[in-house]
Amino acid sequence: MTEQKRLVNPFKPTAGMTPPMLIGRESVLDDFADALDEGAGAPGRLMRITGPRGSGKTVLLTELGRMARGRGWSVVNVSGREQLLESIADQIVRESRLQDLNIKVSLPMVSAEVKLGAAGVESFRDIFSTSVRGLTKHGLGLLVTIDEAQDASREQMATIATDVQYMIREQQNVSLLFAGITTGVLDLLNGEGITFLRRAKPEELGNIPLDEVALSLQKTIVGSGLHVEPDALGYMANATHGYAYLIQLVGYYVWREGRRHAAGSDVISLADARRGANVAVDEFGRSVLETAIAGLTRPAINYLFAMTEDEGASSTSAVAARIGLPPASANTYRRILIQRQIIEATAPGYVAFSIPFMRDYLHSNRAAILARYGVVG
């Protein structure tokens, strides 16, 4: 009993929480490490990281920021859902490293918070450029990471892009990493004034190879004080489908099953793996998939159900025919679903689910979902 109390679940299925092991992203980490070493203008210092929900974009930004701090760089983290210029400027002014180096950066007004209006762009540039030049002079640099970039203001992204470009032209140590849902980020890059960001090194986060998943699960479990049967380990890896969030979710619930009997046996069995994985998949459905479709209108739901008839990408004209709407009318719901980041355009005239396992979830819960709209049977 005493031994059980010392066992702590090592898996972290919480949005943005860094997992015990970061796997399948080595190429991105290497690209950024090389960029820090290679100096101003290195391709990896300007990077866009894209992928579906739960693919580990936020975790990766956190790790890249940790790497930069390890080299002595200052790091500013913001989200596209906030006022970017104000938040970046505020964090720069409060950055302790700048103060330690006696780099004088101050706000252009007496206020506890930064408030930059349309006429304040030059003030933001002053704050940004002064900090970058000062850090570069000391052999350091400034990294700005922008998460949820698809939600960012095009105008503010354009301002940031312009100022980063100026610093690169001056061969100053600056880096900009931005991450978001693939379709949303690509739409953002099509906006005016953001041409420079289209040159960012693209890093698309796909599924992680299952052999790497299995190795990571095994190391994490053993490191926590438990062990796992080979069959159970294989079952766990397959249940994740190589999806970053599910790796943590499956690991968390299967590990918890093993802890229940740790006083008698510290080995996770195949039965443990099956029970835990089932709980994890159900949790994924509630926390990710159900949240994604909540509040959709009946026609939008019909559009999704029509897409489930295809194994891969769906023809938009075929989907329109299945739901009995003219293509122009069906496109209204297509746009809504893309905006909600449930589906994405894969090619002209084709769409696919942007969230893994959405097709299976809709199949399994079809009756219950339609019942919300008064459809019985």
C-alpha cells in the first residue's frame, strides 16, 4: 500500500502540457537547433508549425522556447487570440534579461499596460528593434512564438512580419515561430502584407510512427515504477494511432489501470491496456470531438454525415448531392465547418476531416447526434 502511494502517473493529457517524452518531432527540433547555431537569416529561425488539433503544436512551441532560453535568448509567447502587439511589447518591457543587460526599453506612455493603437505601430517597432539589437550585441537574441495563429489579426501579423524582416535584414538575432491549424494558417498567409511569412519554413505535424510511440510508452511506464507486457504495449501504441494527444490520454488511463493492482503485480496486462484505452477513446470523443461539433446547425451536421460515406477526401459536389442542396448552398456549410476547424480543404473541390477519428465518432454516435435535432430512428 505504501508502495502504491509513491506511484505517480507520468502521462500528461492536458492541453499544452509538456509530456514526459517528446517524440516524432526530432526533425523540427534539429532544424531549430541548427538555426540557432547558424546565425541571422538561418531558415529555421522563421518557421510555421501546422497540424490538426491535438497534434502537439503548443507542446512543440514550448520545447523550442526552452531550447532558445538554454542558449540565453529571451522568449516571448503569445496567442493569436490576444492583442499581439500589446502583449509582445508588454512582455519585452518586463523581460528580466533585458534589465540585467541594461538594455533600455520603455513604453511610450505612462501606463501599467501597453496600449498601442493604429498610430502606435512605430512605438512597437522601437520597442521590438531596441530589444533585438541590444540582445544581439550581447550574443543573444529574441524568440517570439505565436500559437493559434489562425485566429490572429492579419494587420498585427503583418506588422510583426515587417519588423522581423527588418531585423533579419540587419542580421540581428531574431526568430519568429507561429503555429496553428493548417487550413487557417494558410488562409492567414494569403492576406495582404504577409508575403514575408509565406517564406517561413513549413513544419507539418503528422502522425507519429507507432514503433516510436511504443518505445516512448515503454520508457515512460518503466521510469514510473511499473512494467508492461509486450502485447499490452502493442495494443496501447495501436490505440493511439500515432496521434500526440491520444498518446498521453491512452498512457494515462492504461497506467492508472496498472496502478490499481501494483501492490500485487506491477505489470500492466493486455486486459489493463484494453480497459484503459477504451476509457481514453471515450474521453477523446467527449473532450475533443463532441466539443468540435457542439452547436452546429442541422444542415452543417448533415454535411458531416455525408462526408462519412467516403474513406478519404470528399468531393464537395458529391456531398452537396447527398444532402440535396445546390453546390452554392452547400458551400455555406462547408465554409462554416472549415472556420470551425472540423474539416479542411485538401484540393480544389475536395474536403476532409481535420480532426482524427471524427468519421468514426460520427458513425458510432449518429442516432444520438440526430436525436438532438428531433430525428428519431
